[in-house]
Amino acid sequence: MTSTNMTDNDYRICLIQPDDRQRVLDFCRIHYYTEEPLTVGTTPKQQDKADEDFNMSNIQHGTCLMAVHAQSEEIVGAVLAGPKGPDEAEHIFEEAAQEGGSKWGVILKFLGYVERDASVCKRYGVERVLHAHVLGVDGKMRGHNIGGRLMSELQKLGKNLNYALLTADCTSYYSAKLCERLGWDCVNVAYYRDYVDENQRPIITPPPPHECCKTYAVRL
């Protein structure tokens, strides 16, 4: 498959169905986890099964989208999103405690701090939020606004499902740039260098240019 002169008509955005779980997971293993800063910035470099299971569990909510090549039917992009409410930080910390010192537990604890500090429900005065957990685009297809289209379509979907707000914790420099380009509000910044262990050593050390997790939000 080539990306030369690709247009919006060369791929379609569709709702991810439960039957798509394995192919979406296979896609994320290649085009998301291998570059995701929280995954590659902690040891071991491989994502936990609990991480995969959580992200795939969002499919059941009917709030996940994929971009599919019009001819080959190959997935070229995916966004996995799910609901959250005012008690999300508490739920994340509880799950992190259950996971203990596992890789997923370490990541969850960081995301708990991010959720607590962003406090989007209180900040925007809403009870029902749609949160984008995963955004992945086939490396061969980048530069064709697939990520932008997925996020724009997710906004429409969230509004149709009566969500008041759409948020994303952009752990990647590039996903943060995308949300900036889309005009979302940046409501919190958490630098990886500030998340340290008992010896004051950074726990998450992704490669440049990833320095922080930025939380973005847009009203629907």
C-alpha cells in the first residue's frame, strides 16, 4: 500500500465493532505501543496485557473509531475512547494500587496524578466526559491528516452520544501538537522529569522530543 497522493476518499472512518477487537489490537501493537512514550519510557519496553485489555475494553462503549483503507480494508488509524466521570482519578489510583509495582501499575499511578491535576469535570462543570486513550496512525500513512480526521469524527460522535466534553492526555509530543492544531484547550501539563522514585530518579524516561503529558479538552 502506498501513501502517494492519498486523499480523504482513499479511506473511511467507521465505528469499531466488538468483532474488530483482534485486528485493532494487532494494529495498536505495531503502530501505537512501539512509539507510545509511557510504554517505551518504562521497563520492560513491552506493554502489559492489562494495558492492552483496558484499551480494548473501550470498544464495548461504542466510542472507538478506525480509519480503513478504501481498497485493501487495512486499518490505517484508530482512536480508542471511553467514558469517565468526576471520580476518575480515584478509580485510577485504586486500580494502580491493585496492580502494584507492575508496569501497568506504574503507568496508572502517573495517569492518576494527571487526572487529579487536570480535574476536567470540576474545571468545566460537567459530569459526563468522553476520554481518548489511544490514537495510532500507520507510519506509512502519516501526513494525510488521518489523526486529525479521527479526532474530529470522535468529537461528532461524542456530541451525538450526549457527552459534554472530550478530553485526551497527550503523552506524545506529536499528539499534543495535533490537539493544539485542532484548537482544543490545554488544561494541564505533567513533566515526566517530575515523576520520580524514592531516590528522586525519573520513573518515565521516553526519548526526545517527548517531555510531558499534556491534557487537552474541548466542549461538545
